[in-house]
Amino acid sequence: MSTTWTDIPAQPAKTASVPLPKPQPFGVPVLIGDCASPLAGETVLSLLMKRSTGA
């Protein structure tokens, strides 16, 4: 038997959320670099920031 696209659920099953530890501030400055090559008009850092904020 082969699997067709209609056999696959439209959305994955939701997993239970995992409690995260309390954020700890850094004791020293943290430098964050970004890639110079854009991806579809975006940089890697901007895409990660959008993903983390849900924008």
C-alpha cells in the first residue's frame, strides 16, 4: 500500500509545552553577528528574529 498526500494530516499533532528555565542575564557584553548574504531580501539574523517573535 502506498501513502498518498490525502493520508497525511494537514497539521502536525500538537506537543505538550515544556517549561523553560528563567532567563539569566549575561555578565559580559554579547556580540551578535549577521551574515552578509541576504536570503530573499532578508538576512539570517532577521529571519531568526522574525521566527522567535512570531512576526
